[in-house]
Amino acid sequence: MLVLTVITWTLSGVLALMFLMAGGMKLAKPLSEMPMATLQAYTPTQVNLIGAAEVLGAVAVIAAPLTGMLPVLAPIAAIGLALIQLLAIFAHKKLDEPFGKNVVLMLLGAAVATLWFIVL
């Protein structure tokens, strides 16, 4: 069980870091400076909402089990992050852009959710 817990925390940390970086960028930079062409199809408010959802999900994946308060929020947050990536796949597909990174992050989110449900 210890090995499973270490794997779960490691994958959760990677997932949280990726989404903190992506969401933080969406919140900090103006839309005109975004490196992703896909985001240009959305309004600045929509991009900020996506960024806020990513940051909140990343915080919940780590903070909920770390504090012990409502640890069931961690797998729910991971599922939410996986859903964000699933929707991003469709957005990239619509513009004929590569979406391999989105698939990887979606699978990572699903794996973290599954592991948290097992560990809890």
C-alpha cells in the first residue's frame, strides 16, 4: 500500500504542477500574448475561467488529501481536470491542431482519480 501511496502522490504532484503552470499562464497573460492559437477562438473571460478552473483543480488535487479535509475532493478534482483536457481535445481537433499532450494529461488525470479512490 505504501508503494501505491507514493505513486499516487507523485502523479498527483505532476498533474498539479502541469495545471498550475497552464492555468496560471491563462490567468497572468493577456489573450494576445498566449502561445496557443486555440485560445484565440475564445473571449478573454472564457480563457480566464478555464485558467481559474485549472488552478483550482490543481490545488484541490493536492490540498484536499494533504489537509485531510474532504479528501474525496482530490479524485473529483482529477476527474474535472481530465474533463477539461477532453474538451480541449475537441477544441484542438476543430482547428486541426495536434492534441497529443491533451490526451496524455487526460489519461494522467483519470489515473490520479482512480488511484485516489483506491488509496482513500
